Amino acid sequence: MDKQKIKQAVIMFLEGIGEDVNREGLIDTPDRISRMCEEIFVGVDEKTSDNLSKSFHSDYTGMVLEKNITFYSMCEHHLLPFFGKAHVAYIPNGKVVGLSKIARIVEIYSKKLQMQENMGMQIAKFLMEKLDAKGAMVMLEAEHTCMTMRGVKKPGTKTVTLVKQGVFETDSNLQHEFYNFIDRDF
């Protein structure tokens, strides 16, 4: 990440909207934004395969579900945040991963310029390929500030996307089990 280019771009942006870049409240803004970008876009350079390199043999054949994984991402069309919850399930095929790894995969894919539709597909594909899972299902529920604070301006509106791969595509019982689990408070 080129922090100097980010700082220059922020200065140009502020000047472009008519701000005085030398006023007290804005003097350190280019530096703050460049540091923020390091945090928000850490997924651009991170290798997701490193995060599932450690798996464990298991004869477990039921659904593994992590629900209500909070994520924050940035819309690649408007450079505005979208945020929400991810519900991620997979059916093991002889191996499982530590539960924190699933949340970590969501985190990595959310920390880059993104479309919600693509993010769900990337998570499911990753689980299918890296774990050789029998199936994966990913539901993302998010509020997009590009729709809530500008444009149509409908705060509270949620966009829901759903990706089904492998056995989840054809097994309606597994699909219903997934929906039941994410709706229940245990």
C-alpha cells in the first residue's frame, strides 16, 4: 500500500470539494485516512490460503455453521461502507478447521473493495476448494451506506445474498436446517 499516494489523493479530494486543507480540523486528515486504509483494506494483500492451511481429520459428517459473524466492507462502486452479518456453513469431507478460521475467512474477503454478491461466492468457493467440503452455504445480510445515506436514502434496508454449493444446492433438508439454525437463539 502506498501511503504517500493516498495522502496526496486525500489532499486533492479535499481541495476538489472546496475545503481548506490547512484548516485545523483537516491538517492531519490525509495521514489519518492513509492509516485507516491500511486497516480497512488489509485483505487486498492477505493470502486467504494461509488461513486454512491447518485442518484436522474428523469423521464428523454434519453441518458446521458459524452464524452472526459481523463484517465491515467497502463498496467497490461508491467507496462507501457496507456492513452486516455472515452465516457460513459447510459439510466436512474428512477434515474440519478451527472455528475461528471461518470468521477469519469472512474478515479477509470483507477487507477489500468488494461487492456483497461476490464476497459470498468467494467464501463458499474457498471452503469447497481448500477443505474439499461436500457443500458450503453462505448468507450475507448487510446494510449498504451507498443506498442508505445517498441515492434512494432508505436507512435500515438490508440486502441479503445466498450462495449454495455442493450438497446444499440440491438437498432441501440441509437448506432448511441451515435456515432453522440461523433463526434460533441457543
